[in-house]
Amino acid sequence: MSSTLFRTKKVEQSILDTEEPEHALKKSLSALDLTVFGVGVIIGTGIFVLTGKVAKENAGPAVSLAFVAAGVACGLAALCYAEFASTVPVAGSAYTFSYASLGELPAWIIGWDLVLEFALGTAVVAVGWSGYVRSLMDNAGWHLPDSLGGREGATGFGFDILASVLVLLLTVILVIGVKLSARVTSVVVAIKVTVVLIVIIAGAFFINGDNYAPFIPKAQEVEAGGSLKSPLIQLMFGWAPSNFGVMGIFTAASVVFFAFIGFDVVATAAEETKNPQRDMPRGILGSLFICTALYVAVSIVVTGMQNYRQLSIDAPLADAFKATGHPWYAGTISFGAAVGLTTVCMILLLGQTRVFFAMSRDGLLPRFFSRVHPHFRTPHRPTILLGVVIAILAGFTSLSELAELVNIGTLFAFVVVAIGVIILRRTRPDLHRAFRTPLVPLVPILSVLASLWLMLNLPAETWLRFGIWMVIGFFIYFLYGQSHSRLGRHEETTVGEVLKGRKHDGE
């Protein structure tokens, strides 16, 4: 039984599966496309919102150091992803990597986790995008009825029509082709990065050096019942995180880490990359480096424009410009945030469909979803199914309480990938690795520890919801996936041929 649950799929077989005509994706992406994808999905509401929150509540002007710390933690995971994505250039990201190193059941668990992560992430971002667009429409004098503005604005029936339409539109774009998705993303990312650069350059002229003093405010313990006080950390270690001081920087890092979520989605497009061995590491590491630099620059500027104690939590960048007497920039920032969320939503949806496609191609989900479109060469069936489901989900609920499941799902994937690098180095040292994670096993171990630490900072309720989703996944695997696994059927065929041969020899 244990050998069945932990049977691994050879890297060579995974690559061979990508060459089946009915299940092969079109290779059209370059290193630039991948970098744009990464920047497009990483830069979202985090850079426009989290800066003020953690500066005011945790780190003060030293929030820039928190972004550096979070960037380092993500960089450790990115190095592991880069090795796997260049060695196993197959759709599915952490799911495929786990299948090659840890076995079928762990692969199913991480795949099931990623399906939830990307689905909720897409829906939450779509709802956030809808909020920005409604705000811009209100400023222009256009008002949607409460019944079509989402549940929060409705007295009775409420459906967020903007969020739903966005998801459906992006679904159509993804069905038509990933190259078209890359072109749309390139345009939107260019607008988004331009807005961020405007914030950095224009804000630099309004910096007051006195706002940086003290750069690291004196430490103080989080008040009882504080929002950042992790029950799990208190249970395990007997102490709570600190506000401000050096520990405040690390507490802030666990919060701003969520602004980096998304670079791992780049790995899901490995199978659609022209030269994955060369371009996947460049896309993953390049996008992470660019976003870290932008985050640090923005945090330095905004804490220099306005004292950290006076920063707003909802819209720190826009309000900082208002405080300096330049409200025009506030509208520009809101526009940039709305435009930027479009690419975040699309790339998350792209990542989910590729994971779902890879799982169905392996037989763990119905093979019906693994056939690609005869003309577009995209996994149109899972894209349409998931797009419709997420559009309905985004229309009927804000998902605010479930948003943290996205974070724990990502961190769990980071842990699995880092462990997988160590295992595959030992079990398959013969594999050609175009990119090698440095200092193995040190770097993967540090990645695991950093991810676990950030997971411990999440509320206990998030762990409970995550556990329930995993239990549902176990039931589905044992009721369907295990018996329909292509790897399992291949082994049964092989064993049957051997027994038949032995019987023939005996006769």
C-alpha cells in the first residue's frame, strides 16, 4: 500500500507525456514573457496597501528591511523552483515536481492545494479589482445598482457583475492562446510598472528626512488580542511577536511576504516555454528581483513622505500624496492598482488551469480535461470549467475570510518543492540540470524553515480551513485518483506482462 501511495513518476516519462499530440501544449513563451508574467502577478494590491499597514503597526520606516527579508525568503524558494522548472519542464509546477521526487500521494496533496490556492486567489483578486473599478466609476459619476455591485453593497440579492465578467473575459483570452495572454499581460504590466515608477520618482521630491527618525522604532509587545498575535507561535514557543524593534521587522516580513505571492505561478508555464532550461530560471529569479527592488523603493519613499504613525492602512500611497498637497497622484495610483489586478487575476487563472490539466493528464482527475484545443493548443476544457466556477464564486462572495488560505497554500508548496530538490538530488543525480540550486541541502533547508516560520504566523482558523480542504482531497484521491492513475495502470500492465511471460516459460 505504501509503495503505491509513494510511487514516483520518472522525469523522462513526464517529459514524454508532453509529446502526445492530443495532450501537448503549444510552446510559445520566451524569458521576457515569463518575467512579465512574474512581475504581472506579483505586483498587486500588496505594494499599494501593505506598506502602510506594516509601517504603522510593526516596523516603522524599517519596513523596507522587512521587504528585503521577505524577498530573501522568497528567493530561497525561487532557487529551488528554478532548478525543478528547468529540469522538469512540464506543466503543473509543484505538483509535477512532487510527483517526480516525493510520490503520487504527496503530488496529489500539493496539486489539490494549488487548485484551492489559485481558485481563491483569482476570485479574491477579481473582487478587489471590481472594488477599484467601481470607485473610479463613482468618481466619474457612473453608479452600478447595489444588486450588481457585490454582496457588501446590496440589501438583498447581490452579485458582483464586474468581478464575474472580468473572470469570464480572461477565460476567453486564455482559451485563445497563452501568447495572446502574454501580449495582454505585457501591455498591462507596462502601465502598472509606470504607475509604480511615478510614485517612486514623484514621491522622492516630497521626502522629509525627519520622517525616518527613528528608522527602527523602539520595540514594544503586541497588545493582548492584537491582530498580528499568532496563536500558534504562542502555543509552541510561549511568546508573541513584537511590534517594532528588530523582531518587529521580522513580524512585518511575515505580513509583506504575501505581497510576493505569485512568482511560483511562472513555473506552471514551463511546458509552454520555448527554451525552459534557459528561460525558466531567468523568468522566476528575474521577476522576483525586479519586484523586490520596486517594493523596497516604494516603502522608502512613502515612509519619507509621511511619518509612519500617520500613514493610512487602506490607501497609504494615495493618502501620502494627499498629505503633501498633491491629490492628483491619488487617482493615478488607484488607476494603476485597478489595471494591475487584471494581470494578477489572469495569471493566477492560468496557473490553476495548468495544474488541473497536468493532474488530469496523469489520470488523477478525469482524462476528459487533458485534451487540448485542436487549433489553439490550449487546455480549453479545464479553462472553461474553472473560469465559469470562479466567475460564479467571485460574483456571490467577497471571500475575505478565506483569502489567507491562498497564503498558507503557497507556503506549503514552497516547503514541498524545497524538500523535493534534496530528494531528487539523491535519487536522480544523473539528471541534466540546466540550473542548479546552490549550496544544497543548505539553501532548501533554509527555504523550508523560512516558509514554516511564516506559516506559523498565520491564524489558527486558517490552518483549520486548510486541514478541512486537505481531508476532502484525501477522500477524492482514494475514491477516484488512486484507481485511475495512469502510473498505476502502467505498473499493472508491466506486472501482468511479466507474469504472463513467467507462465509461458513454465509451460
